[in-house]
Amino acid sequence: MNGGSSPVPGDRLVLVGGVLFVVGAVSCVATVAPLLLGADRLPLVAYLVTLLAPLGFGLALAGVLVSARARRRRS
């Protein structure tokens, strides 16, 4: 994330947030597809997994802010 040097605070938050966002976005597409194709609806759990997208976005944003603050203090 930072060119192979020592880890900066917030890097892990960005990574975890990105993974959660991708999982939530894929789940969002997977839950909308049956509605558009006329198939049966997916169970409630599938719709709840879509909530990982905004959670992941928030975590990644928090990680970027923590990382920027740490770099600002270091310089």
C-alpha cells in the first residue's frame, strides 16, 4: 500500500474496507439479478450481505483519513 516501507496506520482499514465493499457490491448485483430476470427472490440473508458495501466504504474512508493524519504528523 505504501511502496513496501513500514506499514502506515490505516492501511489495514483500507484493505478490509475494500474487501467488504467488493463483497457487498457483488451481493447487490446478485440480489437484483433475480428480480430483473423474473426468478424467485433470494433469502433475507442475501439482502443483508449487501449492507457490507456501505460498511466497507466507511471503513476504507476511515482508513484513508487515519493514514493521511499519520503521514501529516510524520512530516
